[in-house]
Amino acid sequence: MNYLVDLNIIFDYYNNERRELFAESVSTLDMLWNENNTNLYISSSSLDKLEFTKAQELKREFGYASKIILKNFIKEILSKFKIAKTPSYLDLDYEDIEDSQIIASAKAIDAKVITRDIKMLEKYPNETIHPSQITNHQSQTTNIDFANLQKQYFMYQSELELEMDKVLNNASYIMGDAVTELEKNLEEFTGAKYAITCSNGTDALLLAMMALDIKPGDEVITTPFTFIATAETIAFLGATPVFVDIDEKTYNIDPSKIEAAITPKTKAIIPVSLYGQPADMDALEQLKIKHPKLKIIIDGAQSFGSIYKGKTDSNLGDISTTSFFPAKPLGCFGDGGAVFTNNEELANKIKSLRLHGQSKRYHHKYIGMGGRLDTLQAAVLNVKLKHYPKDLALRQEVAQKYTKALGSEVSTSPKNTILPTVANNCTSAWAQYSVRVKNRDEVQAKLKEAGIPTAVHYPMPLHLQECFLYLGYKKGNFPISEIVADEIMSLPMNPYVKDEEIEYIAREF
Ligand SMILES: Cc1ncc(COP(=O)(O)O)c(C=O)c1O
């Protein structure tokens, strides 16, 4: 929830005489500062007046306005409130220019203006709220957020706005500087020699397979317990997805079952780092020793930043891919993805493939695709990547707290809940915190009633999907994937899930 706070409320809070007279302004701000999902703004159009009014107040009190006191006051305000800028689509009211600027700033950030100004409250009833109304308003909106994307935006808003404005102002929308910079930053972060950004995680998989010449007649082994994109892209290239069941603990492909699925047509294996945890890469590398022509493409759409034996999973396999879909651990503000490899030849081919297979302008060596990442998304990712280690650590903390809280709750309950397991040699990026419950519908309904959102990733394994019926699989072919699909349920997961929320979720479970 966003609120833009009018100056009268701010001065009620910071002026000793007014604090007593307008106690509801004080209690409202104190309450909102403690709310997890509440963001407080001041309009950029009010900053001048903020300084002027404070100077007047100081002059009245001390006979002069100390520059140091003034500066510290403004600094204090800016540490508590974000600045909401006046948008260019402002609907200016010439009778009251300042009020119309404040309302426009609030609309731009989807906020209500908290004010005691009667004229403003009457003129803009839908855009304003009196502090006395806030308690009610809040109590209706205490639901826990699943991915909390708004908070992620709020945390780094000014840095994000700056970088996005740069792109908009110099109009370098396609393959601008931010893209080159991001690729360099991604290489540094992941340790992979080459990072090639692209339009999304699905196209990243396509580019990886196209670079390896996967074509009709080829077979590619993967897991049936994943998002459709993993197998859809194999089929899209005319190759055949061959499914292998998952490990019961990690939900990743079970390497011990792969050998039986390998045929002379097998070109590649796509392990998926489901929910953020890399697959058993040692076992897969062992298979490669026995079958040296096999390539490994890691679908790391959910696991950016996860570590397997000291290396990120973008730095493993022949090629690794990821997605920057907004709800992914590192998400942009639309679609985005990347392909990683340590092989220069593959990297050059992938770069060409994402630009319609071109070798130089209007000269096309391969059949490729329009698979570039927008400069605007790259600008967003450059900012978010800088803060990502902190976000990853917070996700890790949230997961540990869930396990602790749920562990103690479920041991005393008869619900038979299975908590996530992360293998000893790796870390998870915790794209999801997913538990297994036998009575999923019932638990989901109960949690929903308590304001706790849940999701199911994924309710139907791919071998049973209508689009893959032609492959000839049947129910019972992959029993572990089928059981897990029936029981799995993801709880709210993002860096900002509060301790009280985790405890509440564990209690309501
Ligand atoms: C395992 C997996 N692979 C691929 C993708 C596709 O990524 P995108 O949505 O960016 O195309 C996703 C996205 O949800 C995913 O979870």
C-alpha cells in the first residue's frame, strides 16, 4: 500500500505543539512506519514548501533559521519518505497548482494522499484520505503478499528511476549500453565466461538448443516435473522430449534413471534447478564421461545465484539459462532472460542467433530469432543485480525460518507435511518454498481464509499434458512426479516476508 503524505501531516508530526493538537496524525504515521507493506512518499512539488515552512517555524521560535537545523530536518524527512515525482501527464488545476501536482504525484505511484486539508479532501475524495480513516483502511488490507514485487520496487526506486530515465532520455531502446554493462555484470556475478542476455527464459532455452543444433529426430532428456517451457522448447525445435522421473527429496531429475533413457538419438540432457536448487551435477557429469557427445543444458530459470560445490549454476554444464521474469529471484519489470557458457564458439553463435542469425548487419549466417533483451529491462537488472546478494541472503533466512517454524508446528500436527530438502553440496536461490501436504485443497482453502496466499508449482506433470499426449506416456509412468504434483504447495516467498508472518503462517497451517 502506498501513501503520499501531505505537509500538514508531516508538520503535525515534527512540531511539538501540533503533536498534541493533532495526535491522530502522529499515531497514523507511527503505525504506517511499522507496516511491512506500506510505502510512504512526499511529493517532490512539496519540498520547497517543506523547507520554507520549517524556516518560518524556526524564525518564529529562535529569531533566525539555522541552515544546519534546516538541512538536518530535510535529511530526516528524506530518510523516512520517498520522493514521488510530478509526472508529465499532470492535469494542472490553475486554481490550485500545488494540490493538483500532489494529486498527480500520488496517482503516478498508485497512492492515496493522507491530508487534513478539508478543501483537498472535498475536491479529491477518491484520491485522498484523512488520517482518522487510516486504521479502518489498513485493517481491510492485511493480507500477506506472495512475491511482494511492489516492495522490491520500493526498496530501490530512486536508483531504478535514474537508470530507466537514462534509457528513456537517450532513446537507446535496443541493445543500448545497459545491455553490454549487464552482460559484464552477469559474467562477474556468475563466474561464467560469457553471459548473453535475451528476451526471456523460454527463448534462452531455445537459443541454447539452437546453438547445439538440436533438430527434428533428436531426443532431449528432461524432467516431467517442471514448467512447460523446459519441454515445450524441445518440441518447438522438432526434437523429442524424453522424460525421466525426479528424485523424491530434491524434486530434480533423478540421475540414476537417466542411463535407461539414453538412445543413439539423445543429444542433450536438460536438468532443471527446480525451486532454486541445482540438480545433481556430479552425477550428470559422470554420465557425460560415459556418453561424451551428450550436452548438458541447465534450465536455471528459477535458480539464479544458487551455488553447487562453490560454483553458480550458471557456470555449470555446457550451457546454462535463466529467466528474469518479474517473480523470479532476480526479476526485471517484464520479460527477460540470459544464456551462459564458457565456450567462446557457442557464445558467438548464441549472440548471432538472438539477432536473427546475423553475422554483420543484414547478413545472416543462421536461422535465428529476434531474441534481444530490452535496454530498459537491462537497466532495471543492473540496479537489482547490485543488491541481489543481499536479497539472496534474505531469501535464505526466510526459508530457514519457515523450516524452523513449520518444523515445530507440523511435528505436533497429524498433517504429514514434507518440508523442502536442499542437498549438502549446494544452496538454493529459493525461488519457491514448497511443501508437500496430502490434503492440499483443504490446507490451501484454510490458508486463503486466513489471508495467506499459496500457489501450486506444478499441478500436472508434463507427460500428462494434452500437448504431449503424442509422446505416448501414461499415468503411472513417472510416479514420483505424479505424487509430488498432487501434494506440492508453495508458500509466500520473497526477501521481505516478516518473522511474524512466518509464525502466523505456521500457526494457521
Ligand atoms: C523451469 C522454468 N523454465 C523456463 C521458464 C521460462 O522462463 P520465461 O517465463 O522467462 O520465458 C520458467 C518460467 O517460469 C521456468 O520456471
